[in-house]
Amino acid sequence: MSATNVVRWDGTNWFALGGGIPGTVEAIVASDEGVFAGGQFSEAGAVAVTNVARWDGANWNPLGPGLNNIVFELAIGVDGLFAGGQSTASGSAAVSGVAK
């Protein structure tokens, strides 16, 4: 099996998640909506993303404009996905290290 920085274990075998993430993955969290990865990367599979992406079981997807700097932590709460790191912006919205 060939994989790039993120894989899935099914209890017996490892599987690549699409084309993987060519960059640094610092955080990963799963929910009913998919698997979310954060770190320092500009691509997930062949899709342009900015430091955070969602695997829906078949494809990688961007999360809006992403975050402008490295993501160190991800958490799922009742209000959605939370990201912590060194970001100061998500698109034109200002954030201060933590974003929802």
C-alpha cells in the first residue's frame, strides 16, 4: 500500500485516503460528516485546500477558504468543527489562533 501522510485502519489493514496529503498533518478528527485533517498543506488528494480538509469517504474537500497558517488541533463539538493553531485569518474573516 502506498499512502501520503494519512491512512485508515479497518482492524486488519491500512488504506490510503485518496491521494493523501502532501504536507504536514498535525491533527485529525472523525465525525459522522467525515474525517477532518489539519496541519500545514495546500493540497489534499488533487484538491486545493488551505491547511484543513475533509475526507467524505471518497474524496477530499476544502473547508471554505481554509486557514492561513498551520493547524495544530481539531475538535468536534455540538456547534461544529473547531481548529486551533497559528492562523490569523480564514478568507477575509479574522481569527486569533482558534476558529470554528
